[in-house]
Amino acid sequence: MRSQKTPYQRIIFVCCNSREDGVCCSPEGNPTGEQFREWLKEYIEKKGLKGKIRVARSGCMDLCRQGPNLMVFPDNIWLNGVRKDELPRIAAEYIETTVPSVA
Ligand code: FES
């Protein structure tokens, strides 16, 4: 086994799990985890931070009723019940603050 440091300053996991019982991160009418993942990836790409901040799919975080759910490392933060209009706040706190050159 080998180990090496990742190039990522932050990793944002987005629950993209889909459950058949209806208890899920993406209740009807809310954006899905996949949509959040795409929005975050587009934002990171637009800001030129690809390769520095990673957005990854996650399986169930066992917080299904609180979804959509995101988990941010190394901050060890869960973001629950995320709405699309909160993306600017998420970007300000967990994307733009990571790299000092991003205003
Ligand atoms: S389905 Fe997302 S936390 Fe369970």
C-alpha cells in the first residue's frame, strides 16, 4: 500500500442515495442530491477551483429525513435540508474561503 496527500483543500460529499421507501434525501419538490452535486461542480469549475475542491457522491448518511444532506471535510460539517437558494452561502463558507485568491 502507498499513501499520498490529496490535492483537495476540501471535499464536499453530497448524498445521492435513492431509496424506494420514499424516505430519502430528495423529498418530492426538493432538488435532488445529484442536482446539488451538479450545481456545486459547475460553480467550482466556473471559479477555477477544479482539482482543489472535490464534490463527491455519497451514499446514505443516515439523516434521510433531514435531506438534502451534504457533508464537508475537513470541516466535519453536515449541512441538512439544503435549498438551492442557499448555494451562495455554501459557496461563501466552504468554497470561496478555501483559496485566498478567490474573492
Ligand atoms: S438518503 Fe440521504 S441521508 Fe439517507
